[in-house]
Amino acid sequence: MISGIDRPGEIARNGRETVTLIANSLARRAADAPQPGTFAARPFTEAHLR
């Protein structure tokens, strides 16, 4: 919730900035998640469990 903003221009600007921040955050999450059908860059071994 954002308070103290009462001019339509400020409300619109803050809305655009907020949407951009959320979209970028979601894009980073999607890029970090492994995609189905992809393979690991290096093999998984028992050493990774230690």
C-alpha cells in the first residue's frame, strides 16, 4: 500500500514502476528455474551430497 500520493500522474508513474519491478522479478525467477528436458551442466556425484 502506498499512501501520500494523490496526483494522477504520480499514481500512474508508481504503478508503471511497480509493474516493471514485479515483471523483472518474475523473469529472474523463471530464468533460475530448471526447464523440463534440460540437462545439468556438470554431472551430479556423491560429492555434492557432503
